[in-house]
Amino acid sequence: MAKRLSIGSLSLLSFVSLAGLAVPAAWAQAPAQSGAAQTTPAAQLAVIVAMPFDGRDVTTPPKKPITPMPTAAAISDALMVRPQAAKYRVLTADVFAGIARIKYRGRPADLRAMGRLLKAKVLLGGWVEATPGPEAPKPYRLTLTLYDGEGQLLGQLGYDVDTPYIDAGRFLSQSSAFLQMLDAALGLDKPAGAQRLVAVTPPAPQPTPPIVVEPPRPAAPRAVAQADDREAAPLSADDKPLVPRSKQAQDEHLRRPPWQPAFVLRAGYLYSSRALSNEGSTIGFPRSGAHGAVLHAELYPLSFWRQADALAGLGLRFTAQLPQWGDIRQQSQVGGATTGSYSATERRLEFGLRYQYNPWDLVRRPVFDLEALYGDHLFAFSNPVNLLYVSLPSAGYRYLGGQFGLSLFFTQWLGLRGTFLFSKHLSLGQMTTPGVDAMGASLSEMNGFQSYGAGNGWMWRTDWSIHAEIWRGIQASFAFFYEQNKLQFDGGGNIQRTDGMPVVRAQDEYVGVMLNLGYAFRGQREPRRQPVLPAVEWTETPAPTPAASAPPAPTQYPAPVASPPAAYPSYPPQPAR
């Protein structure tokens, strides 16, 4: 019983929701005057259902439709003020969108099911999109698509326009081809209404005039008849376009998106700090840092090729970090007394083969990048003062690994990027120098430093940055990174723990921030075109010529039916809900 009640409640809720959406739009064509003449019964009116002009009804939707709801509203208003509006009614796009949102929850709507639900004779859709390329006659293109009540395609027409906002009056005056196709789909090209037969007496026979041959006259201009959306059919006057047609504007239009640069060059300020700790030992490198410089370069050779699409994201990367350390004081232990000083030098170089790709080719969509890299990171000690040996060895990390990154462009000029890197150390430098000889004696004084002995390690790092384009490719960015090196040794060193045993585990950390200024150049690519759908071709059939052997019989003609003037169109009454 509870299950029946829940189902009944859901059905009632759906019916109330659909009725609430359909009733206001269905009465959108209520008579402008209470005394308007009723020319067609409401039950016989054909229904035109307007869909949002976002192009989601076609197999390959447009990537960037413009003004979907205002366009649908303008065309619906234009259809409502035609003289033929007395023979049909228009359901606005709000009705279709509201029902589709409840019924399909973001998925493309089933046109056949929606047509049957709304009892549609015709479904009207389309989209407005910016026209790429300097060869386009207008900066925008309006595409109109017509379906029957079962969702079958009847035809598609395209018109070049100056602005994405359609004017209803101009649309009616310059879209005769579309209106012919619509009237044929609704069956309005056939005589309708009551007919009254009137006998007409033919005129008396006249002598046959002599045949006079005249030169052919040029055909009068006809309404625009268009077979596909590639034929130029302007829908607006030759006014000054809203989008500049200058060479600079066209050049910017054809530029690749910000996630497909041809090359990137950056230089900036770096602050890097280090902290080395040994497991179970007081010997280490306390947290301290140094200022320096960072250099960064990326090159994507295939991005210079206009036909390259996905392969334009394949490229190379080089990064150099150069902190400038001064003299460092050596302590007997962390926080202990100073026993001497020495100089430090740090240098990090990385080379990477990377690939980045945006599957959607849109802003506010993630850009994925993968990279295989090789790195050389040196942190060396030299010039000891008042010391027999340095308490720590120089670190020389050479590593090979992979990096995964994710970028997100909020706009064409502002973006955020994050990466994670994992690598295996190929070499540790002086860290793996033996610390004792075969007899177990320390080699600190001979080597000039203490060491860990044979060992290996691995490293992980994360980088986060935010970057913004200031002007014509000039960029500014802020970046942060954290790196951790995990080291393991075999116990053959002379750096000892507090219990007198050699250190076998150590951790080397680096934290840094960077402020960069650089330049990113973006090449050009070929403009993308939308697929052309088949359209209905309209032909005219000449009327048959009557036979000349006998005089024509009296012809019965239907009496003309009075209709309201075009200047004051009347709207049909709507059925009661």
C-alpha cells in the first residue's frame, strides 16, 4: 500500500510540475484583444515546439553556442506575429527546457518522446555560433533545424548574421526559405476552412491573336531557397559588424588556446630551504634557506604546424634552480656549539619529455599532462674553516622519474596548475662514499667529510602554481614546491646514531617559493567547421495546361475566406486546462 502511495505521489508531482511549465507558455499566444475573431477551432491547431538554441538536438553539437534562450525567444515571438499564426500555436523554449530538465536530468532529450508528450506537429531547434576564419562573410551564423513530431529531420538552413541577438522583424523579412519549409511541414500551403462553390460563366470566345515572339525576360528575384547551410543567405543588413574585422582581430581569433603554447620562457626569484635529518642521530642539517634565481623553458615544435591538433601538446621542458648559499656554520649537534664553517653550493637541473592535452578544448576544463624526466641535484660543501672534516657529505642526486600534472584555466588569461613527481635515485654522490676501512677505522679525516656508505633512495615532489597573462603573452606566476628524499644505507658509514651504530636511514627535505615573469607564444591553427546536415530541397510543380479542343466548362471556385489584416494578427484561443 505504501508503494502505491509513493508512486501515486510521484506521478501527481510530475503532472503538477509539467502543467506548471506548460500552462504559462501555452497561454503565451492568448488573444491580444478580447474581441479577436476565431478562425480555427483550438483542437485543430498545429503545435510548434521551440527548443533551446544550444544545438544539443544534433548528432555533433556546436562547441560554443551563443545566446541559446534569447535566440529561441526571438524566433518564437516572430512566429507568433505572422498572419499564419491563427492556424498554429507556439510553445516556447522554456516549456521544452523545463520538461527535459525534469525528465532527462541533463542528458540530451529524446525528440520523439518529447514530441509525443507535447503533441507537437513540428519541433524547432538550432544554434548561433561565432564564424571562424577571415573568409567568413559575417562574424556569426544562425542555424535553424526543423523536425517533425516524431523527431525526424525535415531540413536545416543556415544564415550569416552580424550579431548573435536576432531581431524578430528582420528575421521575418529575410527568412522566407525557412518560413516556406515551416508552412509546408505544418500543411499551411493547402487551402483550409469552409468553402462555398460559386458558378462562374466563362467569357465569350475571342479570336486567336497572332503569335508574337518576344525576347526572354530576366526572372524576377525569388525568395531565398537554400539546400544546405554552406550557401550564403544573409539574415541582416550590411551594417557595421559588432566584431572588428581587422587583421589583428582575425589573428587573435585563430590563435591556439592558452594550453597549447608553441614555447614558454620564464625567469624569476627563488627562495629554497633545506633540512636533513638522520634517524636516531643528532647530526644533521638544520632548516635554513637561501635566495636565488630560477630559469624555465618549454618548447612544443608541432604547435607551429597549423594542422596539428592533439599532437600540438608534445614538447620538451628544461628547468634550472640556482640558490646562492653563503657560509654555513657547523655545529657539534643540532642546536649545539659552533665548531667551524664551510661554504655551500646548490644547483638543480631537470630535463623532461612532456605531453599535455585538453580533451574538451575549452576553458574551465582540466588539462592533463604527463612527463618523463631526468634530474641532477647537487648540494656540495667546500672550503672548511677551522675543521678537520665536514660532518655531512655533499649530496649529488641523479634521478629518473615521471610526473603527472593537472591544469585548469578559469579564463583565457588565468590558470592554476598542480603536479606530483615520483623518481628513483640513480646516484647519491659523496653520500655513498665508504666511511670506514676494512679494519673498521674511520676515514673522515682522509675523505675530509663523514659519509653513509653504500645505499640508495627515492624522491617525491609536488608543485603548485597560479599564473596570469598580463598583456599579449607576457605572464606572471607564483609557485610553491615541497620535495622529500627518502634515503637508505647498508651501515658502512661513519655517521653514527646516539647508540653508536651507523645511520641507515635519512630524510632530505626541500621547500621553496618562486615568483616568475615570462612570455608564452601561441601559434595559429586551422579553424574548425561544423558538419553539414542534409536539408529539404523545395521545388515548384507547374500547373497543367487545359486542352484547347473544347471550350472550358464553368469552373467552381472557392469563395475567399476573410482573414484579419497582417498589421493586426489575431491569435487563436487556447483549450482549457
